[in-house]
Amino acid sequence: MASLPRSALRELLVTRYVPKIEDIEVEEVETARAGCSVLQPKRTLQNEDIIEAQGEDVELVEDENYRSVHRIDETPKLIVKKPNVSQLRDEAVKVLRNLKKTPAETLRLERYEYLVQRWFHTSRESEKELVEYVLLHPNHRPYLFTMQCRHIYIEDLAGIILVSKSLLSEPRETGQCLARFAIQTTIEMPFAVLYSVLENMVVENEGFQLSDGIVTASILSQRGNRSITHRLKTDKCKEYGQLEPELDNNGGLIASTASIRCSVKGKQHVEMQVVYRNNSSSKNPTARNRYIELEQTVKCMNRRVLIMEEQNELVEFEVEKDMIPLKNGVPPVDDLISFLKMDNSDIDSYSD
């Protein structure tokens, strides 16, 4: 008798049970389960910050759309996710941080010029803080520092000038340094307002003094194909402030510059030059561009001896008949106050 094949023997040994379809319950059918991952669970950012803010008895429930914080002894509280808003970088804060971190020996050999560069996202507080730091630390700043300010108020000018004068306690250790600030106030400020601020500072602060006040102006006129510049000047700053509106009404070809030196008695190592500029606007002929320049110079107090020797030299030459006299070769400078008091007809004839 032939033996059965191995496959037939295996069928006889295996016990099979196939239940009926009506006896099968769906709830008892066991589905495949996922295995455990050997990787560590991903840590959600800011979990520790939320726990510290809410206390120790906190449970975090993570979800795609929200984060809920459940305190055991309280009802669940929903915390809305904050939108990711990128913070704007303040240029003045960046420069101030750089000045504080850089060693003084390195800064003294450098120059920072931010007068032409456009500043972004600055504020009144950041600009004031940077200006005051530069003025109060002449030994921890570059030998040349320039910047522009567009958020300074008129009320801040007196404090900025006094910071650089009465509160400055140290001279420059070696050489000298210069800091220049171009300030365009938030509200248009005439020269009369600036001069009244300086006069009040003289009255309210002992030792504060003004000197070397002068105002210069230039008028550009056309004669055919040639452009001729007429120059005017005066040392009557207060009277010029009262007549400045007349200068604004004379067209866009007139520009003026007023300069006043400020100092404090007993402090010869520091001085401040206040320059007020009133120029015509290239975009709008009827508008004016006004801004202030504060220029602080701090010198070293080391003793120096300066010996000057002037050589007297006699030069002889013959004067020809067709030579122009020296007094006629220098362009004349007229009085600015007299010009501003002229009538419109006289001003037109003056320019022609």
C-alpha cells in the first residue's frame, strides 16, 4: 500500500474550525494594532513656559488647531495661539548695542557715518538714548560720528544740548572727537522758536552762554544763460527770526543758514555748534526744508605749546591799466535784514 504524501498527512493533523456566518459578531473581530515606536516623543515648544505661567498642577493636551491647559482644581481654559509676528529691528538700538560692546581703543580709530544712510523703524526713545550716550561718552565713541534723527520733539532739544554741556564730566583722553546730528523735528519749527529755546536756556542755566551768532543767505538769479549768486549775512539772529517768513515768501531760490555757538563757563574742552538750515524743496517749490544740526566737539586737556612764526614778505608788481582792482574782484555781501525788509518790487529788481 502506497504511503500518503506529506501534504495529505499535514491536512489530517491540523484541526480546522470554521464557524457559521450568522454566529460571527462584528464587535469581537480583532483588528491589527500598530506597534510601539522606539523613537522618543517630539517635545512641543513652549510647554515649559506654559507650565511655569499656569502653575505645577497642569495637564497639556496637544492638538493641531489649539492648545488647552487644564488645571486640576479649575475648569479647562482655552489659550489661543499667538500669531507669529516678526519684530522690526530698530536701527538706533542696533548701533547703540554695537557702541557698548566694542572696546574703546577700537572705537577711537573708527568713524561711523549714518547721516546719509536711511534709518528704519527708529523711535523717539531709541534716538534720544543713542544721542545722549554719544554726547556723554566722548572716550567711548568714534572720532567722527554722524547720524540723522526724525522723531525728536521740539521739547527734547533743550535737554539734548544741556546733556552735552552741563552734564559732561570728562574731556577727551587723546586728540579730539566730533559728533554731528541732523535733527528734523516732527513739527516744522521756525528759527524764532529755536532761538527762544536757546535764550531760555541762558536764563535758566547758570554758566550757559551763546556766542558767534551769524546768519548767511544766498539768492540764485538768472541773467541770460548765467546763474548769479548774491550773498547776504547778518549777526542779528533774533531779528532774523522775526523776518524769516519774508524769506520763505520770496521763492525757492533762497536758502539761509544760521549758526550759534553754545558753551559753558569753566569747560573749555567741549563746545556745541547749533546750525539751523532753511532750504528750498526740490519736489515742491513753495515748500521749505528745515532741519537742525547739532555739532559737538570734545578736545583733550593736555598742555600744548604752539609756536607760530609769521614771515613778512614784500611783493612788488606793476599795475596795468586793464587790471581789475582787488576791491572789485571780491563779490559783495549785503545785509540780510535790509533785504528782508524790502518790498516785493525792490526784491525783484535786486535779483535782476
